[in-house]
Amino acid sequence: MKRLKGFTLAEVLITLAIIGVVAAISIPSVISNSQQQEFKTGLRKAVSVLNSAITMNMALEGESPYDNSNLFGYMMKHMAVMESVVSMRDKYYVKQPDDNVPASNGAFYTTDGMRFEFFTGWAYHFVHYLYENPNVQLCTNVYTSNPNYPGCGGCGSYGLANNSSSTTKPPCLITVDVNGDRKPTPTNVNCKDTNCMAFNTYKYSDPLGLKLSDVFTIMITDKEAIPYGVAAQRAMYQAQK
């Protein structure tokens, strides 16, 4: 009678151990690559919907970002907004009776899960720290409901090499979190105190765009939305390929 050959228990355990090691090494890389692609696709979509909103405003309202000083309200007119907040700080942080710290950025959330954030003049958030070209004048203070921070009076292209319209106002900056309030930014949506609110709420992309986070800076000129900075421009280019 012919004897059947099989694997010993030791051989099976060694094989399973090898498979486990390979999986432990490769699965995080696969997940990270998938997440990076998701961020790139989200940026491309965010730029597209912003440009669509600008085009609709120019066509239907006869106003460009240069003509309207309230960019926050201007963009919301023709975007699918499900929620807007005057202060992101108050959304995360329970304000105490003796707390005199002013409100932070205003933002709105779209139905596709993205958060568009507008600097209001208080440095709790990330717009201050993403400047990559100090020689280009930019306007970050674009939300005008706070009388202490009256805004820039519209977004132009003054100071840029492609200032074809000869506008006299600087471009504006806004930020987009392509997956809203999910991680990696903010790192802790349950933050309720000033320490984690001020320093640990946002996670930034590598300056060269080699390792992306879900937050990107977008420049608004008198006629269009453009990814701003090396990380955003590289991510946009890679998403288009």
C-alpha cells in the first residue's frame, strides 16, 4: 500500500509564521498607500468643487472672489454645505466662564465629507504655519463676521507672476481637510482643553509632499482655486496622472 506524504506540524507552524511576518510587513504599507491615494483624490475633488462654485458665482451672481469680501459666504452659495461653524475652537473645546481667548477659524462641511476652513485672525489653527513662499503676499483673514478682523476685501492675484487681470488685492488662502473631522486631522476630535487644542489638533503634510496628511492649503485668486505649496501641488499632479 502506497503511503501518503504530508507536512509535519512543525512545518505547518513555520509556514504560518512566515506568512504572518510577511503580512505584518506588507499590510501597513498597502493601507498607507491606499490612504495617500485617497488624500490626493480628495484634494483634486476639493479644487474642482471650489472652482465650480467660483464659476457659478461669476455666471449667476456676476461676482468673482475679487468682488466679494466675504469669501466664506461666497463659497457656500453654490456648494453642497451640510454644516457651518463660526468657530472651530468652540466645536472642539468647551469654553469656561473665565476663558477670554477669542474664537478660532470658521468652517463649513460639505455633503461629501470635506471641511473647508477659513482663518479669522486667531492662531489656534494651521494657516499661519503653511506659508512656503514669504515673498508672495497672501490674505488669510477672509471670514468677515468678526469686526476685529475685517478681512481683506476680496481675493485678487496682486503680487503673482500671472497677475493678468491687474488686480490690486492679494490672493486668499483657505484650507481643506479632505476627510472632514476624521483622523489623521484632527488627531483627537474629543479634545476639550486648550493644551491639546492649540498644539495637537492638526497633523501636517511633509513640506515636500512625500508623506501627505489629509489637510491641504488652497489659494483663491480673483478667478480660480489653485493648490498652494509643494505638498498640495505635488498631490494634485499625482492625482491627475
